[in-house]
Amino acid sequence: MSRVGKYPVPVPSGVQVALQGRTVVAKGKNGELKLDLTDDVDVEVDASQVAVKPRRDDRRSRTMWGTTRSLINAMVTGVSTGFTKSMEITGTGYRAAVQGQDLVLALGYSHEVRYPIPQGITIVCERPTAVKVSGADKRQVGQVAAEIRAYRGPEPYKGKGIRYTDEQILRKEGKKK
């Protein structure tokens, strides 16, 4: 029995969830998200909750049961409140700014790094060393944040680079004389 899949997904007010064929559609104030269902699960949509059930009693159906429930929960949360990833930039001369549809990063290279902001994602720089990535799709927000972090990941000796706000960097001791 799936410990995740057995619980129904609560649908908050202001969010409509509909089943169109084998596609679950969630609409809310932050937009619309769709999820194509596999043939291993069935979804029942009520006014206040969404229930996921496995079609068969085999291993794949049971694994997709909990996965599908988690994906639907992320969709409902995304269209109602959205997701945010906060990042900090550490290093002398390292900074970020939003110019038009690009995030411009100065990361100690001989050139500025320009990252085009994808559709459905909002990037805000409160300070030159703080970047906040937000959007309705949890997977896309995490992917964009990971791509930005990959330009200059945090290094363990001085801690310079781009890191998530809640991330702990294990610092190493420098070389000894």
C-alpha cells in the first residue's frame, strides 16, 4: 500500500481541477498546468479533493500511484500559491540583475553570463547578490534554479559562487605550510 498515494489531494478554493480524457488540468490564479496520466493509475476528481487509485496490483502501478499523487499535489499547490527558490551569490564582484527577458550574471568570468528567462518563470533580484526564482511549475522552478547555480557552483575553500539560501556549504581547510 502506498503511504503517499492513499491520501487524497485537497483542492483549495480558487482552484479548479478537471479530468480531460487521460489528462489532469489544474487552473488557478497562477495559471494552468496539465499532467498526462499513465495507464497504471485512475484519477477521481471531486469538488474538494482528487483521489488516485492504482489500476492493477503490480509493482509499476503501486509506484506510479504515489508518484502521480505527488505530481497532482504539486500542480494544485503551484496554481494556488506557486513555488519559489531563493539563491545567494557570494564573491567579490559577483552580482546579478534582470535586464528585459534576461538574467545577467557577473561571476568572475571575462564576460557576463546571460540567462534567458523561460516562459512561466519570474526572476527577481532584490539585491545584487540575491536571486529569487518563482513560478507555478515546481519542476521548472527547480530546473531553472539548478541551471543558474551551475554557472558557478559554490566552492568549498572560500565559499564563492551561487548557492541556495537554505544550502550549507561544507568548508575545507586550506593547504598547510
